[in-house]
Amino acid sequence: MVLFSDTVYDLNGVSRFLNDFAKIGEKSNFSIITSTKKSAFSQKKNIYNINPYFKISMPFYKELDLVFPNPFKMAKLLKQLSPTLIHISTPGPVGLIGSILAKIYKIPKAGIYHTDFPQYIYKNSNSKFFKYISKTYLRFFYRDFEAIFVRSDEYKNIIINDLKINEKKIFTLKAGIDTKNFSSSFRNTDIWNNYRIKTSTLKFLYVGRVTKEKNIKFLIQLFKEISLLSTNIDLIIVGNGEFLKYKDELKKNNIYFLGAKGGDELSKIYASSDVFIFPSTTDTLGQVVLEAMCSGLPVIVTNEGGPKEFVKLANSGFILDIKNKDMWIEAIMKLKEDKNLQKEYSQNANSFMLHNDIKNSFDDFCLKNRLICSKR
């Protein structure tokens, strides 16, 4: 199987997911083709990077590059790999070339709906027109796929209604992360000394893009109010994006921006925090929520998008309406005051993630793809 993706070397949940898949798939017939000028944060023999002609920042999503790959080199590589199935991970230029090559060589193709681009574009532009254009493009892009994988059951109905995909073509991919990389065993509160943050305070953590569509403005306003109620609560924000420009002025509100982090440093930040908070309403899965739960953190998420599905199954935290700020403040103060509840949610999160290792997800992925091929 060959998977085409526009995002493999970015610092985000999708990239970590694909690199985890590549690591497991090194010993099997699984390869990834991408095109980027970004440096690889890990070298894997089954990830093939075709140098693009040029790149630009993606409109409404500046953290991602929009590249223009070499289709002839991709075609040559695809012939060498000779897959029985092509999987398209993203609907960008790399994914589009993969889709076209699948049609030319008459290879069945499936896709993963990782990212809710129409919602992202609407959040960043407030334009229903651009949202409509993105939906129209995605309907065109996925129209002849054998199957579409979603990252949570929440998104089945969304892509049925938005993209007009036949329900029989939709499969839910079992959630999973590398549970060896995220664990409470990484906890070491001395790490906060490295960032000049007090070790004694209760740490609420956010990991992800620091951008408008992730509701970071709401998160900042929320913790500005919290800082008036308690000086013993910190908000730690990990990730890159437009709101980083406020990092100096927000320290007075106990809000600390650490920038993008990865590897063991990210694992330690997770495990050394106390609660994970994620106000996004547009995530299909919320890989970072699973990473936080695996690190033993209670979580607070919204009642929109994929993350709530796992918090509900695990009973590992609060699921709240983004429009009700008072409810969020109440939940934060509840976790601050009730250590037993904090411990209960932490244990529930850990127990749930024992059954959600990335190997289980990869095996589920391969099994369902074999099923798709057998039905042709």
C-alpha cells in the first residue's frame, strides 16, 4: 500500500500519526510519498520525499505549505513500489497527484478525512462563500474514492451531509497513538524551571496550532478571568501561530507560550502538567487529546468535533459548550479544588489509552483496506 500526504514533516498531530504508521509499516509493504522542503524530524526508509518545484503558504492555514510537486518523479516511484491500493491522506497537491495516478494506473484508492478544511476556512475567513468553495472542491476530490476513513464516529454524518459521500463507503479508523512516547512516567515538574515558570502552580496545558480556528482567543480570555480568581493556576500553550505575538504581555495573566515542541520535551511537558484543555470545535479526532490522556491528564473539551467522543468513552473529564464561558470557569475551579476528581479522571484516561496503541490502529487500517480491495 502507498499513502500520499501533503503533511508528513509538519509539527502537528496528523504528521505524528503518519510517522507512527510509517515506523510500524517499515517491516510491511507500506510506504508514504510526500513532497516538501521541510526537514525530516526522523528518517524512515519507507517515507519518500519528492523535492517540489516551489512552495507557498497555504491560504487560511499559514502553518502548512502548499507545494507544487514533480508528478513525473512521483509516477516513476509509484511504478517501482507497485501497490495494490493507493491511500490519499490529504486533499492538497500531493494528494491530488496521487488520486490522478491511481486513475491512470487503475489502482483502487481510499482516503482519510483528517482535517475539516471547510470549518477551518470559515473560522479564519468568516466567509460562507469560501466555505462553500472548499466543500465543492472536496466533493469533487473524493467523488470516485472506493472508501473514506474518518477519525471518529462524529465525522461520519458530517461528511455524509457535507461531501455527499455514500454511507457504505465510510469507515471509522480505530484511534491510536504511540503509547510509549506519552506516559505519566515522563513527569518531572523541574522542567518548569527551564521556562521560568513556578513549579507549585496548577498547570492547564494546551497543545496545537495557536490560531483563530482553534479558539485560542476564547482560551486567552478565559484564563484572563481565571487569573483574577486564582493566582495559583497557569495556562501553558505549546505550538506555533498568530497569537504568539502576545506572549510577553500575557505573562502577567499567568499565560505562558512555549512555542512548538516535540520529542521527549513534549512528552515531559504533557506529563508534568495537571489538566489538558482543548477549546477547538473543528478537530476530526484531536490527536493531542489522546496524547494528553495517555500522559494521565484529565481533559476539558468542547461538545463539537471528534475529541468529545473519547472523553465520553473514557469518562476522563468535562465536555462543555464553547458558548458558555461560565461553565468552563466552573469546571476549571472544580478541578483545582477537587483533587479526588482530578485523580479519578487521570486514572480513567490512563486505563482507556491502554487499549488505544498505534499498533492496534495500524492493524485496523490494514484490515479494512484489505476488505476494500477484496470487494472490487
